[in-house]
Amino acid sequence: MGCMGAPTGPGRNSAASHERRRHTRYPASKLGCRFEWLEWAGGEVAQPEAINLSSGGVCLRTARSTAVGEALWLKVVLPDPMGSAELRCIVRWLRPAEEGTGWIVGAEIIESTKGWFGPEEDCPHETTL
């Protein structure tokens, strides 16, 4: 098992094997991570809910109105020893949340203050999920 625990995505199970993802996704609930807005000029808004993340992007649930192509500035917080990072992302897709309020948003990571998910950074401790 890698640094981030049990991944989901291509080749991990039969339901996901048809996906065309370049990066393995990690379920946020198993990682104990959360997202926070870093910058938003629209006033008070509930913090986004983390769904999953990978070296290439994030998936989140938000009440905030957004659009494809919009830039998002997020802080992702993970348990120690990983800590937190600031991300600049671009919305690549969105759909209404099943509950009828808010949106499910997929965003590509353009810049990150850390490289947790890539092969270029080693994890000092294994995370057991």
C-alpha cells in the first residue's frame, strides 16, 4: 500500500476499470482530509466537502455556484505527517448534487504547495486505512 492508503480508480475494481483516469483517486473519507476555500469574493459560504483527490485533481461537493473554467483556490488538510497544502485548481466539470442542493465539482490541480500524490515525493510514514 502506498502513502495514501487504498486507492480507487483504474484497474482497482471492475466498476472503475472502464474509467480513463491518468491519476489514481483516493477517497477523502478514508484519508481524513478536508478542503477549505482560500479565496472567494462572494461573501460567506459553507466550506466544500472533500469527495476524493489525486495528483491531478480534486472532487468536491459545494453550495457555492461555479462554472467550468473557473479558478478555485483551496486548502487541503490531511492528518499528520502530511499536513496541508494550498491548491490552485480549474473547474473541468460539474453536476447538480443528488440531494438537489449544491454541486459536485471536478477540478484539475494547476499548482500545489506540496506533491503528496506524485512519484516525486516519498511518504515518511505509511497511512493505514
